[in-house]
Amino acid sequence: MKKITLLAITLATFVTNAQIVLSEDFEGGIPSSWSNTNAGVDPLEIFTVNNTGDAIGFNPGNGYLYPDGGLGVNMSGYYAEFNSDSYLSNGAEDVSLVSPAMDLSTFSTLKLSFDSFMRGGYGEVITIEVSADGGQTWDVIDTITGTGTPNDYAFGSQLYDISSNVAGSSTAHVKFRWQGDFSWGWSFDNIVVQQPQGDAPGVVTDMIPADGASGVEILLSESGYKMIMFSWNAATTGDPATSYNWYFGETADAVINPVNDL
């Protein structure tokens, strides 16, 4: 029986009650209440919607944006995207998709989440920004980049605590901004701003095999499938987890092949 060294990361998901302030999945297109503008050379180059599930910069039919695409990206149906590649090299792009104003004057804890897939490596800059004063000034809460090499990509579910930026504001906005010129593109979906109620699950205990374990046994089933037996004890703190995702890799920065809902 072959034995391996195993690095495994398990992520718990859970359901809490929450007061949702903003929820947008683009199933009806980009709403007219959202500002969609390009301050670059061509004002007609703006965010659009798509529903192929294909990540920009890969062969057609890849389906990487949907859960069955094999990368664990959780977009569905229609989603927003900026396809820089399709606009060719005709000048700088500075494209912003800005939410309508949100009254957060009675909120103290606020989280922003969405699903994202960026293909780039050609000088693009993606920023996630929030404003507490009606869009007069903006705080950059994250910059999404790849590895910095041509044709790289970055993807996943994004989650930010924006409480210190916009809690208490009566005219808050979120902005999704792309700056570049003839790069690949960016897709995102399932935008939610909410005040969560509940606590995240604690860390699972007694994982078998343990993180970093060596000599892990690989079993061969009767049907010829190779198997590794996993087990753990659920956390005793926080709200109960409703599912777990496993990610495997040789290093913590190179996990692959998510396995859902174990």
C-alpha cells in the first residue's frame, strides 16, 4: 500500500440568521440603479452580464465559473463581467460598477461577500472599494491580483468586514473597479452586504489523518478506487457547521481539487 505525506485544509460552512441590506446576483442583468461607467478612453467599454459559465481567457466550454467546472467557483446563471480582451488595445480602461446607496445608519457589523474569477497578468488592477459619504471618497478594502505573470488567474469566494468603513452611514456604496488595457477579464456574482447574526464554527478537532501527517495509507477498494479514510470531530464552539470542504495540496499556497459536503 502506497503511503503519502498529506496536507489537507478543511473549511466549514454554516447558516446564520442575517439582516441582508444588499443582494445582487445579476439574474435580471445589471440593474439600472447601479452606476456602470468607464472613466477611461472609451465610455462604451463597461461591465456586462454573461451566462455561459466560461472564464475569460480559457478555451470555450471550460465552465470554470460554475460549481461543476471543477474549481469550486460558486457562480450560477447570469453574472457580471468585464472582458478586457474583447475590447482589444484601444486605450486605458477605468471601469466602475457602483451599488445604489445603502442606509446603514442602524448597523454596527457589516460584511461584504461575492464570488470572483480574474484572469490577468497584463497590468490590470482590480479594487474593491466602499464609500460612507455618498461616493465622494472611497476606501480600498482589497486589491485582487494574480501572481504577476502573464495569463495568471485568481478566484474564490471573497468576504470582507466593512464595519469600520461604512457602519452608521446613511449613504453607503460598494464599488467594483477594473483598471487596465487589453488584459483578459474579470467575472463576479452573488454580491451580498449583510449584518450577520451568529458565530462562525470553531476549528474541528482530532483530524485523521492529521495536517502534515506522513506515511498516510492509501487503500484500494473492491472496485479499484484509491481511498484515504478521513475523520474529525465537529467544533464545540460557534454555530454548527452545515457542510465541510476539503482542499488538498503539497503546500498551503497550492491547494487543489475541492471536495464538497463531506
